[in-house]
Amino acid sequence: MSKVYLSYNNIISSLGFNSNSVVNKIHEGGSGLTKIHDTSILPNPFYSSLINAPHLEAAFSKITLKKDYTKLEKMMITSLHDTITQSGIEVNNEKVGLIISTTKGNIDALDTNNPFPENRSYLHELAHTITAHFGFKNKAITVSNACVSGILAIAIAKRYIQQKIYDHVFVVGGDLVTEFILSGFNSFQALSEAPCKPYDKNRTGINIGEIAASTLITKNNAKLAPEAVEILGEGSCNDANHISGPSRTGEGLYRSIQSAMTQANVSHQDIDYISAHGTATMYNDEMEAIAFNRHHLENVPVNSLKGYFGHTLGASGLVETIIGAHSLYNNTLYPSLGFEDIGVTQPINIITKTTPQPLHTFLKTASGFGGCNTAVIFKKHIH
Amino acid sequence: MHDNKSYISSFCRIKNNHVTLNGDTVFSKEGTYSEFIKSAYKNLDIKYPKFFKMDRLSKLAFIAANVVLNHENVTPEQEENIAIVFSNKASSLDSDRTHQTSIQNKENYYPSPAVFVYTLPNICIGEISIKYKLYSENSFFIFDNFNAKHLLTYANNLLDTKKADKVLCGWVEYDGNNYDALLYLVGNKGKTEHNTTEINTLYNS
């Protein structure tokens, strides 16, 4: 079976509009989270990382002068434009696929005050807009599987290449910070009123952030990005336990990691770094610590990147994987921002400062509502 | 490239106030969707009180999955590796609209976690996984139309890579007053070949 790689990539975020500038900001310890008090979105103040609208307009206007794109579409198109340009791949080709990862898409179009018509909230409309903008020959595949969507989209791309349907798949993920999302998480009492602190004993919940990210998944190893990684194995297993709370035993995540390790033919000793989900809710972080311990991964350096952007929903798994690939390329572990004192009952090795270290292989995990979990193992490509 | 031959062993369709199993009607009742699906639940003797807390999309997927999995003698007591691959057009927009109504007016603001949790299409997969103890591969996809080729490709990958022994595939759509579910089970046994022609035949019948 041919090898499959994650190659060119882009991140549109509060920390910058390309992957290198975002990773440099993380290297310097910068966070994109700021306090926001906007009662049109939420009655109480909240922390979030928002994409600067004038910056987005400026970047988008270099791509097209066409109007009638939503903010999310502008974010996703700007990101994907950069990735496609870097790759040099012609997308009007039957062997080139497009996967879109989002939880809520243009959900703000449901709001009667939103200038766009309600039908823009259909995810297939979002997919059509992006497909048409770039002229992809194939219809997009949209994955909406809660908070694992971004990392699952990478696994799906690999699977399409394995089935010989596509040679190259572009993956673009994005979600917005909206009243819809914040009011919902707030009704769960899951939102923190301070910057989130994944795995910390004083953690008080999540921040929601917005990002668009994109990458090329390809079987062609002739022209890969410097930071390219090989996708060794993946798994996406359900907890079969609860629709809005993670399993107390981490069963679905445990099985996802097992599935990925078996396919990748690696053991816990081969994993140099874990990019975990780490939402900073009590139950999620605890569940992850349990699942990692069940796999004897407690000594492997681990971080959550939620302290930099908050939880970016359908983009999170994708952006965190991209940063993981850069982490391997830079041979540098980045700190789990917000962490001070261990706040989970099982030992895990949280990264507390930027640390140069030889890195070869990393595990990316995510978990979400509906009991879903995904784990994917990546290995540095040696050029 | 698909290595081993796979088959569709059974299928359930729910639309137009009818529940059918392998083409035969197992339940029908005139009336609204709410009346119909509640009667189907009682008539099929499912006995699972969590059903009443589910949103309309989850109820639809849950009943269709029950009809197929019961027919296949799948039980929570005997664990099986059955993946779930669902798709639709409207995602969770039915519950999304309910949540939006609860926040639209600041003078009448009542967002609720019981509604919000259903504003994701894959929650219905979670409901089925909990009932049948399926700790298996699962994913929800959105397309503008029924996409047999996608369902075939993805199910074949899960079978070929031994991620799953069987795959419960299909389409579960609830939008406005329109509903339609087609779920079918794919594995290494059955009479119907697993290919796009057969899948489309099921959908178009």
C-alpha cells in the first residue's frame, strides 16, 4: 500500500495568516486569546481568539474581488488558496479530492439579523462555494463529526488515497465564534471566564476560538513540504457511553489509539510527542490522562494547544496536527500554555517550556460530543 | 481498490409514514412525524426510555438502526465490531433551528444543553453506539444528495483495513417536515452485492 503524507499547509488565525508565523508566535510563547465583552454574542465576558476582520479582508481581496462570501468562506478560501498555491497542484483533476471539516459552518446565517440568506447555513452550500471558487473537478466531501472532525478529515483523506480514488486530497477546516456556539457551551456551564488551563488543577473550562486551516494529503513524495509527515495509522472509535460526556475509562480514545498503533505498527515506546485534545474541562482532561496511561504513554511529552487559540471546533484537530508537523521539523516541543500544576489523577508528562529535542513520531488525538474519538500517528519524512 | 467481496445483508427504510425491512413494511401509521415515530417505537417494542429525549433526527436514525440490527441479532451483550457511516444533506439543522429560536430574542432567551447537544449530526451515531455498545469506527458526512459512491468507498476501506467487520451505512435526513432514512448493513455475508448500483437501487426504490 502506498505511503500517504501530510504536506503543504496553512493556518489563518489570530496568531498569523500562515503556518510559519503561527508556529513562530507559539515558539515565543504568544497566545491569541483575549478578553471579549460583547453582549450581542454572550451576556458575560469571555476569552476567545478571533480573526481580525480588516486583516482577513486585506488577505482575501488579494485572492478575489468577488463579493458575497461569508466570513467563514473568506477564512477557508484564504487558507486553502495558500496551500494550493504552495503545492502547485491543478485541482481540476479527477484524482484530486477536497474534504471540508466543520462542525457548524455558516451557522450564523440562521440568525435573522445576519445579512446572508438562511440557506447558507447548509453545509453543502459552504462546500459548493469553496469547490466552485477553486474549480475542483470532484464534489467535496464534508465531514461534520463534532470536535474530532479536523483530525478525522486527515484520516478520511488517507483512506481515499488508500482506496485509489484520489492521489491528492486537500483538506480545509474552519469554524466561527458565534452566539450560537457560545450560548450553547455556556448553557453547559463549560465556558471559562479566564484563559483556559488544560490539565491544570485550577482549570475552569474551555475557551472557544476561530481558525481556518488547510493541508495537502498526498501519496506523491517527490515534491513534499519541508515539514511533511507520513501518516502511519489512524483510528476513530466511539465511547458507547454518553452523548455529551466522555467515558470515565477513556474507552473510545483507548481503542482509537490502539487501532492507530496497530496499523502504524508502532508501540508506545516509538511515540516522541502527543498533541492531545486538552479542552480544559474537568472530564475531558481526566479521560485523556486515563486513556494515555492505559497505553503506557504517561512519560511521553504531551501538550494541548487550546491555550493559544481556545477550542477551534472543526478546525482544531487539523491546526494542531499542522503545528505537530512543524514541531517535528523544528525538533522542538512547545509548552502546554496555561498549565501550572497537575490536575488529573493519572500521571502525564505535560510540556511546560519550549524544549529543543530530537523528534520523529507524534500522536494526535481528539474527542468530542457523541462519544467520538480519533487518534492518528505521524512520522517525520526525511527528505 | 477493494480486496474482499462484501454484501448488503439487510436494509431499513423510513419515509412516508412507513418503516420497511428488506422491502417489506414492518410498521405504518398515518399522522405527523412525532406521532408516527413514537408509535413505531412502541410497536417495535424497543423499550429504551432515552428515546424520548432524542431530537427528531436521532429518533429517525435510532429506529432505523434498531430495525436492521435487531434483524441481524446484534445485541449489546455480545460485542461486535460494526462501524457506523452516516450521511445527509441538512446536518442537524432541525435542532439548530430550535437552538437558534431560543437565543434569537434577548427578552426571551432560554438556551438549553438538552437542545444544544443535538446541534451536531453525529449525536445520532452516539445514541446508536450507546444502545448497542458499539465501540467502533464512526463518521458523519454531508452531501447535497445521496452519495452511494462515497458510502461504498468509505465502508470498503474500513472492511479492507480490518477496522470493522461490518458497517452500518446510509442516509438519515430530517429537515422541515421532511424525513427519510435508509440504513443498510454491509459485511461478508448476504445476497446483495455491495456496489454503487445496488446501493442506488435501494435508495431509489
